[in-house]
Amino acid sequence: MRRSFRHWLFSIGLLGIPWFGSTPAEAIPAFARKYQTSCFTCHSVFPVLNSFGKAFKASGYRIPNADPDMIKDPPVTIGAPAWKVMFPNAVWPSDIPGGSVTAFWLTSQFLVNPSAPITNEFDGLNELYILGGGTLGESFSFFMELEIIDRGTVPTEFGKALPRAFVQYNHPSHKFNVTYGLFEPRAVLASSRLRFIRIGDYLSNRYGVPPAGNSFSLSPNQRGLELWGHLEGPGGKGGLEWFGGIVNGRDAGIPQGADAYGPQVQQRNERLQLLLDEAGRSDFENNSSKDFYVGANYKFAGMGVLGGSISDITLEPHQVLKDQFLALGFFFYRGKAPALVGEAGHEVLARSGNTFHRLGARLETSFGKTDLLGGVQWNRDRIRGGQGLFTEVISLVEARYTLYPWLIAAVRYENLNPNFGIAFNRTTLHGSILARANVRLALEGVLSRNSQTDPIRDFRRYDSENDSRFRVRLDFSF
């Protein structure tokens, strides 16, 4: 029964290309060619993964418990299977993808911003990416992203042109896995890579702490090592995901919106960056300390986190897979950042003078045609010697409603409340039309209560993404 259901599941729909959207997700045409399946097999609404897509990712970009004949694009074998019997007197055999591992994605948009000097414009080719990914043998996989054009310009820095590149080891039990390279940590309220509303990233992933001179934000990527694993719940339903990592941290220069807190904060940030340049910094790090994080998510009911109980999931022909579940999660992140501290009446650079923490809790649920995501993140920066304690509380609520598999509406509300400035919020509205499996037309708008007369409450000064604006976006992939 289970085998026949899986074969029926993967034969549904057109042969889609499962990715399109700003900052692509970890799903590319190489995976669609390998299994010859629809976008909707892994995505409820692109680029958001449904339960099966999450299980696919958790299994190292492999169909959970797949039968060999489900692979339509066989890999190229490197070494005969008999070598396994001869190990350690022979190299363990492996394989490489049999077809292309690369894909292209491009986008264009029309932007309307009534308060900007240019109120409306077509931007032509806004973004062009090359993505690559695949599996290597039974336990290894890889993923990379190369930005050719980003927001209408050609990236000139290596770190921006190659924002992600990593390899993974997946233990056969999937209880213990390793990711190494440049990746987005799991310690986020919501992934920048897998977000549905694209006009602006989540506040929780963008904001540092300007009075502390700390530009650290949880997204989009880190260099380091992440350990993670999954354990299915009773009866193959739901289950646990755990994760922990050691990473460099992120040095992005002066924090977002530092000039909004007055000349004293701005000048302090400039002095900090100048001293770091004079003292020396690498291309990747500004101190010898390494950050670490831990966290877990638990899913109640629904499909197992590794694809168990698939026959219990409601799936009608030509519709998206709908899984009824409730998931709770948390994460803790600790790092150290440079700071200016006072010693003997002098201001000096302390490379690890700021010990900061990020603590988050999230809730995700799906029922009927509705999907909800909510979370709260607490940011705290403490300067050495009791010379400053700065906190922020960032909250978000996002709801999506699937009117039809090709027509989806969404709304997101976010609020940022710091102890060193005024609180502000913004609301984002979204509608997506899937013209084809690999073509999406998106209409998005940001509503932000920016005062035209009170500079203190003009939230655009913190970040241009807080400006009220509207855009029509076309995504195309092949």
C-alpha cells in the first residue's frame, strides 16, 4: 500500500521546476529531474516547503525511503558496490549526479514608492542567480549559490557573489548530520531563504544593535559547522529536530540605521570601524572568538519529520499537499563582537568587548487552507565592564491562505521594541499568482506608519525597507 501510494504521489502534476523567488531556496531543477515530480510535491506555496519538502531536505535532498526505481535520472557510479565488502582495504564506493546540477533563476520588477525621489520605475533584470546542488553517494550532498546580478548590479566582493556553498553528511538514521561551509543557520525565527513574502526580509533577521556598534544579524549566512538531526514521533507522526553550531559570526560594518540614533552613536560606530581597520581584520572575522547556538523544534501530529505516515496525508490530484500540524521551537545564540570600552580614562578597542545573546521562540501551524507563523526574539548586547546593556524585542505574525493552488494571499505584521529608542512596526501584504510551475507573478506592498512631520517617528531613517511602497514582481526559472 505504501509503495503504490508513493508512486502515485510522485506522478501527479506537471514536471515542474521547484524554485523561483528572490534569494532562492534549497530546491532546484536538478532534484525535479532526478525524480521527475511536480513543484507541489515539496512546496505548499513556493518557496515555502511543505512537510514532504522538509523531510526531503532533512534526508539530505533525497526522497525519504525512496525505492530505487523512483530515481529517473540515475547517478554515475564511482566504484563497484562490491568495494563495500572490501573496506577498509578499498575506498568506499560513491556516485555523482548523472545529469546537470545547475539551474538559472531571474526576476524583474516594477516598483512604486510615492515618497522616493523616483516614484516608480522598471528595473529590467533585477536578479540573476546560478544554483547548484545534488547528492554524492548514500550520505553526502552539496549546495551552492552564485549571484551574477543582485538588485540590478554585479557583485564585486567574493562574499556577496557566493553567499552560500556547503557540503553535508547525513547519517543513515538521520539522527545525526553535519553541515560544513557557508550556510544559513537553523537558529532563526524564520528563514530568509525560504520566506514567501519577498519585498522585505524579516526584522528579526536584519537588525543589529547600533548603540553597541554591533551589526550582527541572524541571517543570511554564516561560515562554520552545524550539527543537526531528526527523530520521528510515535506512529511516524511529527517528531523532533535538534541543532547546534559553531560559526565565525558576521561582521557587516556599521549597523543598519545607526545614523537614526543621532551623531553620537554614528560617530562611535565610525570610530569602532576605523580602529578595527587599523588593528587588522580578516575577510571573514574581526576577532578570535567563535559564536555558538543550539535549538530544537518539535512537530505535533501530521507527517513525520522524516516522511513517516505519508499515507495519512490528504492529497487530492492537482492540489498541494496539506498537512495538519502544530510545531513549536526555540533557539539560543551566543556571540562576541568588538566594542569600544573605557579603560583608565581612555577609549580603547576590545575585540570581544561585547557579549551578545539572541533568544527566540516560534510557533507554526497548518490547518485547512491556512498557514500561520508566529515568533518572538529577544536580543541583548552587554558591553564589558558594565558600560552598556542594550535589548530589543522583535515579534512577528505571518498568515497565508491558499485560495487555489495557484493563487495565494498573505499578510505579515512585525514589531521592533528596543530599550534605546522608540518602537516601530510594519505590515506587509502579498498576493501570488502561479502562471506556470516555473513562472510567478507577485504583488506586494509595505504599510509603515511614517510621520511626515515628526522625524523621531519617521521609521524610514532606520531602514529604507520600512518605507511604504508597492511592487509587481515576475520570477522565472529554468
